[in-house]
Amino acid sequence: MTPDWNDGPGPRLDTSEPDSRARVVATATALLVGHGVSALSPARIQAGARVSRAELERLFPTTDTIVEAIVSTRLDAVFRAQRPRLDAVRHLDE
């Protein structure tokens, strides 16, 4: 048996796509930050995000697409936080 094995009833699945996508990215981010890239197994992400295997594969066909979503989400957060400062720049000399 692997650590991802679950022979009991699984968590209730939520198939609302925007929420599912956000949960998958949040779960994958937590796994990556907490345990490294080796923790990004589909079974762990699926269980943590409460999505079906089919939905996970439809949203993110490969681990690379999940990593790209993590990076994109983190960059968006940085740019949102820095937006006021960036908008205040009138000249590059400032």
C-alpha cells in the first residue's frame, strides 16, 4: 500500500469548476511548499482538493500544468500587492 491509499469512503466531491480549480491550486501549493515537488502526486492533490480524478486530469492534464498554475497564482499575488507602488511610478528615475 502507498501512503495515498484510501480504502474507505472518500470526501464529498465538489465539481464546481472555478472553486475546484482554486482548491487544486491551493492544495498543490501547500504540498509543494510543505513537502517539495515529490509531494505533488495526483492522489494527494485529488484528496486534498476534494475533486474526482477525472476532474483533476481535465483541469490539469500534467504535473507541469499544476506547477505553472502555482507559479502564475503566486506571481499574480505579488503583482497585486505591488500594484499601488507600480502605479505611482511616473518616471524610471524615481
